[in-house]
Amino acid sequence: RFPCSKTVRPAPATMSNAPLNSLVKYDPPVLVNTTKKAEKKGSKPGAAAKQGGKGLSQTEDILNSILPPREWTDEGQLWVQYVSSNPATRLDVINLQELLDQRLQQRQARETGIDPVREELYAQTFDELIRQVTINCAERGLLLLRVRDEIRMTIAAYQTLYESSIAFGMRKALQAEQGKSDMEARIKQLETDKKDLERQVLELKAKAEAIEKRESERRALEEKKHAEEIAFLKRTNASLKRELETYLSPSKK
């Protein structure tokens, strides 16, 4: 069995006003004393509330370690409310289920997705189930407590991972946006360079066509001039040939 001497009781949950209704079953609140008197005495509220009665039983001690008592002040008076140690019946479980459905509907909890309201109500329900199980079997209740803490730790790890992934995604989105701006500027610059190169190509084509035209005209002119020179030389040659034949003809006779 779980020894009472090894139970570590966490600090009670202190609130300034009366706590909200919880699905966990608590005993009726107990007026401890005014806040000033309690501070002067320096004693724990739980000890003062239990004065005059028998000491805490092993089950009550385990319950208080799992589900700490709630404290709040009202008009300068300190109130303490301990978790109930009364065993639960089948009717209590049915009422818990109906009350859970009623609270989910009243607080308009979402049926799917991440919803803090639904998470809170189901956490209270699980705590109430732990309370009911602990009363019947303390070891089973402590094992469920380990399961609950492990689930909460896993959810917290997933939440941290989700937040870090969101931050990572935001950084990547900003980097992509910045890279997009740089890429758009680069595209504009390349388009400007392309237009300049196309203009240069057109200018060079125009120059090439002009040069080709001038060369064609010059070549045609040179060919014409060359043809005229050849024709002149042919005429000159024919004239000289005739003159030579004329000079040579009388000598032959």
C-alpha cells in the first residue's frame, strides 16, 4: 500500500474569489478564519479546517496530493474546500456524463479541433474519474495520475512543437517573401536587359543590312566599271589590231 509518510502534498490552489463550479466533486467549503488571523497564526488552512476531527486517512491524504484543496477569500474570510472522499456510485458516473455534456453545450465547446473549453472540461472529468478510482484503490488512482501527467506532458510537448513549427513556417514565409521580392527585381532587371539586347540586335541588323546594301551597290558599280574597262580595252585592242594589219599588209605585197 502507498504509505502516508511518503505522500508529498502540493500547495493548495489559492484564489481571490469563489472558484467556478468544477466537474470534480468537492466537500462543502469550510471557513478557516479571516485572512489576517490566519497570517498571524502562521498555520496552514488545511490543518485549521481539520482541527477537532480525526487526522487525515491514507485515502484522503492521497486525494489531497492528487487534487489539492481550493482556497479563496470572500470579504476578508478565508475558505477552503477539500476534494470529496465519498465513494462514487454508478448513478454518480451517469450524472457526471450528463453534466459533462451539459457543460459542453452551455459553454459552446467545439466538437472537433483544438478547443481550450473542451480540453478543460475533459480534464476535470478525468480528475473526477481519478478521484473515484482512488477512493476504491489508491494504487490504481496513482497510476491514473501518472497517465494524466504523461498525457499533459505529451500535449505540452506537441504544443511547443506546434508553436516552434509555426515560428519556423513564419520565418520561411518571410524568407520566401523576401526571396520573391529579390527574384521579381531580378526578373525585371533581366527583362530590361533583354529589351536592351533586342534593341541592340535590331540596330545591328539594320547596320548589317545597310552595310550589305552599300557593299552590293559598290560591287555592282565596280563590276560595271570593270565591264566598261574591259569593253574599252577590247575596242582598243581591236583598233590596234586593225591598224597593225593595215601597216603589215603593203609590206607583204
